[in-house]
Amino acid sequence: MELYGYPLKAKFNQPRPPPPKVLPATSTMTASYKNRIPYHPESFSMPWMPNSYYKAAALNPTLSPLTESFPGLPPTKIVPFISERPNGVFSRHSLDDWHRSNMTNYKESETTRHNAERLRADLTRTIKDVYQQAKRAQGESTKNLGERVNDIEYWKSELCIELDAMIRETNSLTDMQKRLERALADTEGPFQVAHKCLLNREKRMGIDLVNDDVEKQLIAEIKTIRSCRERLQQCLDTVNCQLMCNKEARQELEKDLADKQMGHHIDSKCYQLKNTSRGIHYYKGVERVDATVSVPETWARFTDNNIFRSQSARATSAKLRASTESLLMGTADEMWRQFSKVNDAFTSRITETANAKSKIQTHLAKTRQEIFQIETKIQVIQKTIRDKEVQLKVAQTRLDERTRRPNVELCRDAAQIRLVQEVNEINETLRNLHQCLRASEDMLQMLVRSKGVLEHDLVVKNNSLFIDQERCMGMRKSYPSTVQILGYV
């Protein structure tokens, strides 16, 4: 069998004729090729074949003209004959070259076989490792799914217990809400009388419309009717808010429990899946889709927070029911016993309002100064951003120009790497500067809003001082005494 890429051996249908005597001797031919380059196995694409060489060497040269030996060819087309060597064989390579070529082929074949054997051993070991790794990975996944199912069952039981307790507490608080509503409706008549006494103070503006001590003392003059009504209303609002909190906590528990049931069903199904199960398919790319929104720590903390929120809501609800019960029991007696000195309350309130006005003026001056400084700082940041943008343009222009380098000149050299780093650094700096700018602008807006609030509050305090000092204290000179009000009631 002949190897591909090697020169073909000479083949003859007839016995080879004896070499002509005009050819040179073998020793002379061998000596003439000693200085030639040795034969290399990689030179497989030579434009000649040995059989044509031997056929040409077997011709008997004559002294006749070349045109007679090759009829039909013009003299310009006839290839000149190679030099003759008498008493010798016309060979292309020496015997040493032939032996070296064989040894080279033997070594190459041995090397190739050795590499093939090593590759087969590596493939066998790799296949065994793949099977073991797949079995181990599937076992670990199944174990983790089993642990996950147990965790879900535990939290399901905790949620069910807490949900039942929350339902009972919500029903009890709903009954207390109805009692508060009836008690508040019973204070509607006395409230109309108290409204006349508080009419002037209702002209206060903004934040000064508070249920302050003066207002409580005025309510105390009329048997604290309004005070009791407001406390009942506040308690009712608190109960309503607590009911909303209880309902929200209950909804969170129910939603979490429903999610746990669905997750338990899915994980149980996944835990029971095997290589021989039905319904398993390829889902190409599903491992690259990260649809998770939590980790085991946050997952457990989410349910624990829901349970803790429900327990806190239940505890707050129980305390609220106890306080509401106490309020309902003491409201009737408290409406007739709350008496105080309104003038002292007014004096204290006027002093407090004056102090608040002085502090507001001080804070307003400081706020205006801070607004001026933050505006100056914003201008500095804007100038810095403009300077950095110019540097970014230079770096990006350099990178753009370097993309036009031809062929191999498109080298990722140190200059290219540094330019890319420079662009990234400038972009990061610009992002930080823009964040600082936005933070400064937000702070400026907050300062402006605070300035407006302080100015509005200053107007409010002036109005409150006018109402308390001029109108209310002036009206107190002819205001009926507590005894008369008590008798009127």
C-alpha cells in the first residue's frame, strides 16, 4: 500500500534496460548530491515523479539532432537533456537521505500512535468523571429539594397558627370599634356648645391648628366635652388604623401561605422526578434565565417578618383594646371633672409661640446663607463636569482615530489599554460628579422648600400671636366663669 503524500515508486511493465554507457558513474553522481539539502517528509507537493525520471534516463541517446528524436515538436519546445553520466545511475537522492526519511516517518508514526493512545485514555477517564459528576450533582440537587420541602412544611404550620390567632384578634377589635362609634355619637350635643368657645382659635393657620394645651383647657371649661370627643375620635382612628394593619397582616399571611402551598407542591413534584420519570423535556436556555427574587436567608426572613409583623399587630391590638376599654369607662366622669386655668394656659402658649417665632427667624437666616453656599458649590461642580467632558472628548477622539489604523496596526498596545482605562475612569468620574450635582440640586430644592416652610411658619406664628394675645386674651375679660359654664351645662 502506498502512503499519500510520498513520492511514487518507479513501475515498469518490461524489464528495465541496462543503463547506457554514456551516463556518468554512480560514484560521480553521488558525490554531486552530497551538498544538497536533505529530503524532508513535509515536501509532499513536488512537481515531479520518479517514474518519469527513470523513463527519461532509460532512453538511448544518439548523436542525431534533437528534432529527429522528437518529431512534431519545434526546436524551441524540446526540453534539453540533463547531463549524462556514464557507467552510473541517475538518482535524485542519496541512500542516507532515504534512510533518514524512513526513520523520520517511523518516529512520526510512533509519536502519533502514542498521542492517540493517551487521548483515548483521557477520553475514557473524562467519560467516567462525567457520569460520576452527573450522578453526584443530581443526588445533591435531590437532597437540597428534600430539605427545601421540609423547610416549607415548617413555615406553613407556623403561618397557619399565626393566621388563626390573627383572625380571632381582628374579630375582637371589630367589636370594640362598634362600641367606640356609639360612644362618639353620644357627644354630638355637648360639642355644639364647645364650638362657640373655640371659634376664634379656629382662625389659626397651618401647623398652629393643633390640639394644644390651651384648647384642652378651653374644653375643660365646658366640662372637657371637646377633649373627650377628640380623644374618643383619636381612639377610633387608632382602632381603624389598627384594623387596617391587622387586615394587611392577615392578607400577607394568607398570601404567603398560598405561595408556600404552591411552592410546596412544585418542589415536591421536582423532588420526585427521576431520569425515568414522564414529562421531562429539554428547555433550552432555562439555566440562563434567573427568575429568582430571593435567597434562602431572605426567603426565611420574609416569612419570619410576616409572622413577627402579625404578632406585633396582635400585641398592639390587645393593648389598644385594653386602653379603649379604660377610656370608655372613664369618659363620662372625666367630662365633668376637667377644670383648669385658661389664662395660665394662654400665657404659656403665647410665650411658647414667641420663642418658636424667634427660633424660626434664626433658622431662616441660616437657611438663606446655606442656599447661597450650595448654589456656589453647584456652579463649581458644573464647571468640573464641563472640564471632564472635554477630557472625555479627547480620549474618545483618540480611540476613534486609532480604529482607522490599517490591518495589523490595529494593535491592543499599552496606549490603547490606557485610553480605554482613561475613558472608563472619566465616565466613572462624570457619573460621580452628576450624582453630586443631583444631590446638590436636590439639597438646594430642600433648602428652598425649607425656606418657604419657615417663611410660611413665621406668618402662621404671627397670626397665632395676634389671635391669642389680642382676641382671645381680650375676650377673656368678659368670658363667663367656670361655675357659670358648669351650671349652663
